Amino acid sequence: MAAPAIDSNTGDSNSGDAPASDSQTFRRAVRDLRQGYAQRELWLSLGWQDIKQRYRRSVIGPFWITIATGVQAVAMGLLYSVLLDIDLKSFLPHVTVGLIIWNLISASILEGADVFVANEGLIKQLPSALSVHIYRLVWRQVLLLGHNMLIYLIMLAVFRPELHWTIVMAIPALALIVVNMVWASLLFGIIATRYRDLSPILGSIVQLLFFMTPIVWTTANLEKMGGAAADRARLVEINPLFHYLDILRAPLIGEDQQAYHWYIVLAFTAVGLAVTMVAMRTFRARVPYWV
């Protein structure tokens, strides 16, 4: 008979679907997040090693991600600017920054769904908080974002968009997105570890949301068409990823930003954190069994 697993955070013995009741508290869930953050030397090192390992023996290393993103942005920008009859000078920065931010957001969903399954060995052998693997994932994506920002700097030099003082809002916007990456990765990671079908389902949903989010098209262009096209532009408001994208992209490319995007993102953040804490309280101790 298999021995009951030990909660890596508390040392409590749990048995499958019937963990000790003391582990199902918000206090233990919050402690996991705090302990995980306190182990930042571990996840900072692991996240950096992930990138080095992925591009081992490569001459330019993680800058291959930068090149791939830049080529994709230029190709899609050129294509859709012709198809939609949009000025390339204003449209290419829109597409470029949109893709950079989209890669950051989508990774927290897609990689977050597999985060615990991918770290099965560490979860069962390393006495660390579950949140360490979440912080590791988010840190890795922030490092890749830093590499991709080279494309942004090149875009600024080439197209010279008119930036405003509101560019400083990109800092709190990025911080808010990172907070959302943490809870999204944690929530989807817990659910997808129990129900493995969720991962491919999320892949299909994220792919669909990419085309529903104004990255390779703009709401302004649809609104100018009037009629049914303008109505379709308003439908994008029901897509929460549009609001996450806008709070960071708009200040980076000098576009006007409306406050309601922030209100919606803050509301989703509050709800997401609340749901995630409930999931952590209820299922945190069961994750080692599910992997």
C-alpha cells in the first residue's frame, strides 16, 4: 500500500482525496504563497536555468524568441495593413506590441495549465511550496518579455510614435498583469492537474481569443466602417483579454487610454484572486497525488 503523501508546506500527512482538514484553510494557502515567494533564490535560479537549458549550444540563445516574434510581427503587420487598408506606420507598432504582450499573457494560461504536471518530479521530491513553480513560470516569462522588448526599442527608433507622459502607466499595468499571471497559472494549474483534458481545451480557446482580440486588427478601423462593422467592434468589449492588452499597449505606443479598461482588469483581478484562494484552500494538498 502506498504511503500517504506529506504536504511539502506543512509536513501534514494527507491521503488522496481526503486531506487533513487543517490543510484546507486560507491560512495555509496564504502561507504557501508567502513561503514560495520567500524561496525566490530557488525560483529565480530555476527560471533562468530554464532559458539557458532551452537554448543550450545556441549562439544567440533566447534572442531566437526575439527574432521569431519580430518576424511574425512584421509579416502580420504587412499582410493585415494591406488587407484592412491601414497605414503601416501606425499599424505595425500596434501589432508588434500587441504580440509581445499576448505572448506574455497566453503563456500564463497555456504553460500554467501544465505547470504542476511538468514539475512532477520536483513536487514529489523537493520540499518546497507549490507556488514556487508558479513564480518560476512567471519569472521565466518576464525574462522572455525583457528579450522581446528589444523589438519595441527598434520599433521606437524606426517609426518614432508620439509618446506621452502616460507611458509611465506601463509600469503599474505590467505589475498588474504579472499579478494576474500568478493567479491564472495557479488556478489553471490546479484544475488541469486534476482534469487533464483542460490543457488542450485551453489551447483551443486561447487560439480563438487571439483572433477575437484586436492584435492584427483595430477597433478604430471597424468603427470607421460604420454599420455592422461598428457593432462588431463593440463586441470585443466582452473579451477580458482585450482590456488586459490595452492597459499596457496603449501607453507604450502613445495611444489614448480610457479608465474603464483599468476598472475591468481590477475587477477580474479581484475575482480571480478570490477564486484561486478558494481553489488553493481546497485542493492544494491534493496536487502531489494528482500529478
